[in-house]
Amino acid sequence: MATLTRTTSGFTVRNMTLLLFCISLSCLPVYSSASRNDRPIIGVLAQEVYSPKPDQTVYIAASYVKYLESAGARVVPVMINQTLEEYKALFSSINGILYPGGGVSIISSGYEKTAKIFYELAIEANKKGDYFPVWGTCLGFEQLTYLTSGKTILTHTNTSGVPLPLNFTDETKDSRMFKGFPAELMKDLASQPLTENSHKWSLAVQTYDTNEELKKFYKILSTNMDGKIEFVSTVEAYDYPIYGTQWHPEKNAFEWTRPYIPHSPSAVKTTFYMAEFFVSEARKNSHRFESEEDESKALIYNYNPVYTGPKSGFEQIYYF
Ligand SMILES: *[C@@H]1O[C@H](CO)[C@@H](O)[C@H](O)[C@H]1NC(C)=O
Ligand SMILES: *[C@@H]1O[C@H](CO)[C@@H](O)[C@H](O)[C@H]1NC(C)=O
Ligand SMILES: *[C@@H]1O[C@H](CO)[C@@H](O)[C@H](O)[C@H]1NC(C)=O
């Protein structure tokens, strides 16, 4: 926080109060509810198609779009391979970004390069009190572990296509993410397999415990076991509105092509409470497009999703 200079003398009362506040809670940018943005727009990062065709080089699964829309946000696709200037302009136009799951490299893809730029812009903005939330789901979470630690430190796990209950940590009680969840849903999340996992790589709890960068940056809200290895399944950053789940909150309500996706009432509620949380974080940001025309041109409504189920893992996909 900018006001917290580490001088040895001359702390004003205000600085002192802020310092105490920071020690007892966290150093998240101060946010005033008077400035709530009820028209949040969230960027969803595109990624390379595995077998590209001339008019299908990158994609976004439509479930991420529906997920955010279901909680009152609009979506802008964030393309790969743009210039830094274009990304900076987009960053100052949107109110948060989501890194979806998928199958590209977290160290050398266009997805990675773009994720890195927005991650760094978000850190810089949040340090200045400009509240900008970042979310990573599955591959997006794995991407965050790389961006924060600078290392590829994931462990192979047997977790391709399995719904699991969350093993919540003690940190969950004081978390921002789960604070607004009904007690009944928390009980169901802890006891029923409501969170869909489709990943071959995971952040082992043992790796987290021995990695200073990750330990300093993220608090673990839940873990899971693949039978042998205990891995991190949900995190939130201590001092930044940066969040990650190894599991897929968006699938329960919106994806049907795999038998292991849970659709029970509590599973579907999980989708909506997770979306509600992230969109409410985006409402704390006041970035906006320079004009209404720029905004309309950027929105995902300019594109049509294609029906790709039942063979694909997704019902509908936006191709670009
Ligand atoms: C992105 O840029 C890379 C490297 O310049 C290129 O190989 C790739 O085809 C581009 N992809 C898209 C989807 O524009
Ligand atoms: C992987 O996990 C599944 C249950 O999700 C289990 O049936 C299978 O035996 C496991 N495979 C290995 C190699 O441990
Ligand atoms: C839940 O986490 C605790 C603490 O890490 C661990 O001791 C326990 O074995 C875990 N339980 C399951 C079911 O994964």
C-alpha cells in the first residue's frame, strides 16, 4: 500500500491505523462500496486450438462465458498475440480477468504470454489501490502457480475426470471466497463429490509447503487426494484479489458431455455461488471502455458459439 512507507519516525495516526489494519487483516486495496460498478465486464482468455483450421486458431469454451453472465457480468474475449499496448488498453477497460482450463503450455504458449502480461498489470494496479481481480480455473490455476513462483513445480496426479468433495483448511473460515456461502452448501461441498477435476498435473501440498513464493502469496482454502498425493485444490492470495481452483466451478451448471460432471442441486448452486463471488470482486473495479462503441465492439456478443457436443468435452465453443 502506497501510504505505508517504512520510515522509522513520523508515522501519522492515519498511517499507524492503516498499518495496524494491514497487520490484522490484509493489505488488499481499500475499496469503498460507494463506487460499486454494477456493469462489470470480465475478460476471458482465449487459447490455441489443438488442431487449428484456417478460421479456428484460438477458442474459448462457452461455459466460462455463461458462468460469468449468470452472475451479472458481461464478457470480452481476450485474444492471444496482441501487442502490449493493446493489452494495456484492454486492461484499463475491463474489471477482471479469468484464465480458463484447457490444454496449452503454461511456459511457452500465447495463453501463457497473455496471462503473464495481465497478471503483472493486475499486481501493479492492485498495489496502487486499483482493485483488479484475477481468476484461474484448472490450467488457469496451474498458470498462476508458474507466474507466482517462476517455476514449473507441478506433480503428476490421477485426477482426469473425477468429482471430489473439498477438504477445507482452517483458513476457509476467514476467506473472502467462501464467506458468502450458505452453511448448508459448505457442508455439502465438504461431504459430497461436487467439484469436477480434469487435470493430469497438480500442485502437491508438499511442494507448496517448501516453496517460499507460493506460501507467501497464496493461502490454501482446500486440498484433495488422488489416492496417493495430496494436492492444492483452492487458493486465494493473501494481499491481492487473485484466486484459483484446480477444479471446474463452471461445468456443473453448463457442461453435460461427461458422465462425471455433477449436476445435483448443490453442485449447480456451487457454480452460481462461485460465479457470484468473482463477479462481486469485479464490481469493485471501475475501469471502463473509452466509448460505448469500443465497448460494444469488444463484447463476446459479436461472436457466435458453435455446438460441439456430444463428442467434445464442451457443449459449445467460441472459435476465433
Ligand atoms: C501467435 O504467434 C505465434 C508466434 O508468432 C504464431 O506461431 C501463432 O500462429 C500465432 N497464433 C495465433 C492464433 O495468432
Ligand atoms: C485412478 O483413480 C481412479 C479413481 O478415480 C481409480 O479407479 C484408478 O484405479 C486409479 N488409477 C491408478 C493408476 O491409480
Ligand atoms: C484433509 O487434509 C488434512 C490436512 O492436510 C489431512 O490430514 C487429511 O488426510 C485430508 N483428508 C482427506 C480426505 O483428504
